[in-house]
Amino acid sequence: MMKDAALRLGLAAALISASLAPALAQTETGLASIHNLARVGKKLCMTDHYHYGSGNGRTKALAERAAIASWQSFTDFEYGSVWARFSNAAAKRVSCSQSGGDYSCQVEARPCRR
């Protein structure tokens, strides 16, 4: 009886671990190491690589948010969520323009992680 319960518990732990592995793998892909990295204050930043994002919206604020979301989404895809916070990025640049009542914004920044 005890042996059977221990076996079931071990199997359950293995299944839980296996189901969490993909989520944990998404936090960092390991690809960041192909770039030069340097400390900037308390952050580790890419020194030679920028990411870009663009977005549109009825207001400048909405267009900026869409551009930042675009930057974060691609950075998450390429390097993982630990690198994908625009608020942590270095050398941030945001530019927006208005045409026909709508706004278009572009952002660029070097990914950083804490």
C-alpha cells in the first residue's frame, strides 16, 4: 500500500514537473548569450543589439502602448520574458507621428534584465 502511494506521488510530481518545464523555459531562451552583455546599474543589458516595435492608435498614448507591446512581444519570443520588459530596457527611443487623425509610433531599445 505505502509503496503504491509513493509510486503515485512520484508519478504525479514527474507529471507536474514536465508540465511546468515549458513555462519555465519561456522565461529565458538562452539566445541572449550570443550578444555582448554589460551591467548597467543593477541590470544586465545587451550592448550591441536593439529591438524595434511599432503600433498605431487613435491617440498618441494608445499608439505608444501598441508599439511597446510589439517590442515586448518580439523580445519575449526571442530571449524570454526576463528580457521583455520595456521599462527595464536601455537606450530607449520613442517617435510618433499623426496622420489622418490616427497616430503611429515606433520604439527601439536594447533589452535588459534584472
